[in-house]
Amino acid sequence: MQFHHLVEINDPLNPLIDTLTRAQVWRGLVLRAEQPGLFMPHLDGCELSERKTDSVTRVLQYGKVNIRDTVVFYPGKRVEYWVPQQPDIAASKLTMSIEEPSEGHLLVRFEYEDSAEEAEVDAFYNEFRQSAYKEADIDTISLIRQLASEGKLD
């Protein structure tokens, strides 16, 4: 399955939306990787194991299921989440990219890819997953907005 969508951060034509800086959005995306429990209330735990200047390896705990992933940072531009194939889990990748099509007009592009074989039977399931991903991504940006308004991303 491959799927992508955009979430608008700043709209220069809408003065009612608080404007975020690229730096605030970036810090919010990094925070999502380093403290995922803030962004995923159903997450039971997260262990950051191998930390480098441009990446971190994590183990996410959802009940009895543990998912290993590596998050790679491209400062100020994008964050990539790499999940290797694991028992009952296909290899997958999530990329969150900050885009600025015009001065001050910020967007975040969310791109999902996985290596699972796609059958017709999966069409309904994939539509459900895409809808859930969109909602989670909108929630991520909402929380980044909230944290920025509280001065926690400055």
C-alpha cells in the first residue's frame, strides 16, 4: 500500500490560524519521534535504544506487541520512520516532510508505504487504515499547534 496526504500548517489567506514557524513544526516532528506517548495515547511504552545525531532506534509497546523501528532525521526537512519486517508485520516506511510552496505557507506531507501484498480483500482494510492515518496525522499537527501556543516548541 502506498498513500500520501497533506496537512496545512499555515495559510497566508486565513489570518484566523496561528502561524507556526518551520522551526516549531520541525521541533514538533522530532518530539513525536522522541516522545511518541504524547502523540499516541494508546501506546503503552517506548524505549529509545540506539541514539545517533541523525537517528534513533525505538521499541514501541502496544500491549504484548513490540514494534521495532528506526527514525531518521533530516534537520528542518523531513523525518522518516523505518519499520523492518517483523513477525506478523510487513516492512513499512512513514515520511513526514515539511513543505513551503510559497513564503510562509507551510504544509506537512505524510507518505506511507508498506511491503504487504495487496489483494482485493484488503481494499476495505486499506481504506480504513488510510482514514485512521489521516486522523492521527491531523491530531499530530493539532498537538504541535497546542505545544507551540504554550511556548514548548520555541
